[in-house]
Amino acid sequence: MTPVVIVGGGISGLSTAYYLNRAGVPFTLIEKANHLGGVIRTETVNNCLIEGGPDSFLTQKPWALELIRDLGIASQVMGSNDDERETFIWKDSQLVPLPEGLQFLIPTRLGAMLGTPLVGWGTKIKMGLEYFRRPAPAVGERSVSEFVRDHYGQEAVDYIAEPLLAGVYGGDCEKLSINAVLPRFVELETKYGSLTKATLEAMARASGDGDGKAPLFSTLRNGLGYLVEKILDAIAENIQGIRGTVRTLESTPGGFRVKVEDEWIDAEDVVLACEAHAAAAITTQAFPALAADLDAIPYSSSMTVAVGFDIRDIPRIPKGFGFLVPKVERKRVVACTFVGNKFRNRESENTLLLRCFLGGAADEAILAESDAAVTAIVLAELKEKIGIDLPPLFVRIHRWPRSMAQYTLGHQERVQNIEAMLARTPGLYVAGNAYTGIGIPDCVRMGKAAAQAIIERRNRAASRLP
């Protein structure tokens, strides 16, 4: 019998494997794809470092950095170039910078908001008056759009909240739950009433903490694929890896049976570190109620398109990290990152590297387009938005079908139901971006938590032996 079966070789499953391995707990890792790391995919083209999936993680969430330190590669960490952290919004056929002092979607500098063409005077007045909003009793679950509209107006939804969240979740603000996506905002509203007032007070308190401000984003000099490589190096001697699709699982007196293709594997513990819809398919026979809640978590599909140009032949691009395209102005491109502005050492000499994002909940169909069609779409929009009208040196396209979980209305209740059912099923765990956080740090956190729960369960069982 295998002590632990881990289903899924993305960063969640690999984190589980790493922390089990460090505790000396044997495991079998099952992955259907021919690549470990999930959506983390780093490659080098023309001496440019290209991330096919995520290019970084939020520095303030500690779990990815903890794993990196545990692996002994902390010297590889590099922060984003926040001196150039300006983001543009495409509006009325021009790139408009997000106003200074905007803390995600909360305005904190009145002068900057008054001067921006991003929103009209009605919205600016509503934003100013929001400061005087008083606390009120907590209300029921609301969508992101409903919440932001209540505080700052519809234009703030269209030109601030929607493009910012589309770049993170690829979702629909009318369906995303503010309680699941931005629970801290709900807490601030309940305590202060005004989000602006709460944020300004938090900024005042933080101003006495010194000026050693951490960068917003962090990554590794050799790319996030290096994190996957180092995890695999750490577990290489003990990993039992199987490539295949898990079809189902069953309960047994000693734990579980997992069917991989046509073969059965016995396990004491199982970690479902795959997408929630895949976990639903695996559990539907043995645990139909659990499967129903897993399957109720929707996913969106996305695509990244990296394009390299000879920088000697093109006009100067704007300073900043890139631009976002609001749904009300969007054709197909959702966002574009100016890679060399965001992170140093990503571009080769005389090469401009841009990374475009397409797809999301509003445009699943883009994944069915051919590479030639996608390239033509991206080049046309880059010409329109930043004036580049040249053939590229290279194009790299990565498609990610049903890869990004959507925290839609009812998400917290679904997750609570899942956690309650797992609590009644000792030895079965889930990990991944479908539950309590979508970024790399949260996936690492859930993978580590699953490993720790397994280790503690085994220690309790060992302590009961005569």
C-alpha cells in the first residue's frame, strides 16, 4: 500500500510532495500531463525569458517565499521594478494611467482622482463623498460589481474594478463574490463604512514602519520554472511518479483505492491537488455530495501570448508595467505586460518582450482559434494601442483551458460544505486554486497544509501503537 497518493503535479501537488518528503513520508505523484508544474511554464527564446503562465507572486503572502527559503534558493528572488509600476487603462482609444494613490481600487489621493480622465465628475464626487460613509450592519453576500458600485459608482466598476480583476481572475465582476474575492474589503466596510477612510488610516499607521517597502511582486531570476526544478531535485530520490489520468477512487477499510487508467493503487491518504472539476469526476461515485460541490466551482480558460520585437525598429513604448483593457472597451486582448519594465533581465539586448492575455469568462472561444489567427489578433491590437506595426521576431502561445477557478456568488458556502465533508472523511484532502486563494502562495499554503495534516494523522496513529 502507498502511504499517500497525490493527484496533480502542479505547484499545489508539488508543495504537498516536498513537505511530505521532508518528513520522510513516502508518496506517489500522479499527473496526466507530460509536464510537472501545472500552469508554471518557463522557456527561453532568443535569450528572452518567457513565462507561459504566472510570471510572479504577491510578495506580501509569505508561503511561496517560505518554500523558496526551505529549498535554499532565496538568493534567486527578485522583486518587481516598482519605480516603474504604472498601469494604463485603455479608454476612448487612448492609454490612460491609473491615478496615483489608487490602492487596488480604493482612491487615496483626491488631487489625482480629480485630474484623471478615467472617470467623470459624477464618479469623482461620489468617490469624495464615500469618505464620509458611516459603518452599517453587515449585509448578505454581494457581487464585486454591486459592492464597488455602491461605494464608488458604475464607472469605477467599468474602468477600475473590472479590468483589474479580469487580469487576476479572468472573471465576471457581476458574478464574482466580493466576500470570497476581497473579504478584507467587506471587513473594512463593516468596521469603518468608508473604504477610503480605512485605507488612509492603514497607510498612516504603516508610515512609521520605515521606508524599506517590499516590492509588490516577486519572482525568481531564472523564472518560476526554476522553483519547479528545485522541488523535483529535492524529492528526486523518493518520488514515485505515474503519468496517467485518475478515473475514480473508492473507500477501503485501510483508506482508499485510486484507479489510474486501468490500474488500482491502494493508499492510506489521498490529496486531490487537481482542478475542482477533475476532483469532482474522481469522487462522484464514492462521495457524490462532495463531488457536487466541487463541480459547482466554475473555471475560466486563458491564454498568454508572448511577442518579441526588435526594439531598434519600434517607437518608444510607455513607461509602466503595461495596460489593461476594460470589458466595455475590449476586443480580444484583456491585458498586456511590458515585461522588461516589470522585471529586469527578462529581455535580451535589442529585444522588446510583450506578454498579452486573452480569454477569460467572457471569451472562452479564443482558445479554439488557430495560432495564426491569435497572432493576427494580438498584432492588430498592439498596433492600435501602442503603435507597433512590425513583424515580430517570435511569438509563443500558451493555452490554459479551464485553469482559473472563479469565486462566484455562493463560493464561501461551497467551500465550507467541502471542508465539512472532508472532515468527515479522514485521509482525503484537497489543495489548489479553487478554494481559498488563487495565486502561487495560496497553492503552496494549501499543499503544505495537506502534508502537515497527513503527518499529524500518521503521528497520532503511531502514538496509539503498543
